[in-house]
Amino acid sequence: MIRYNGEIVNTVTLSYSGETSKFSQNVQVTKPGWYEIIGYAFDPQTGNTGVDRTTVIVTQ
């Protein structure tokens, strides 16, 4: 989930990056500002879950 000014502006599905616990995705942003990125993961076979959050600043 990607938020801009507190509003959800995009949701994407992350792809496995080939290393344990690493996922990635390319996302295009169109406006400068602060973006909050929140990732959620759940493995229904094991019950493992994970959440992480970061903020990025786009200047141009």
C-alpha cells in the first residue's frame, strides 16, 4: 500500500526477490512529496506474517 498525504494512492503485489524475507516491486510516482509505503505479508501454510513501513521523499 502506498499513501500520499494520508490517502491510499496505490496498492501493488510484491514479487519474491530470490532471498529469504525479501520482496520487491517497481512503482511510478507522479508528484513530489512524502510517500508512506506499507508492506504486509502472510503465508497461509505456516501462519507467518510480517509488516514493515517506510517513508520516502520524492523531490522532482
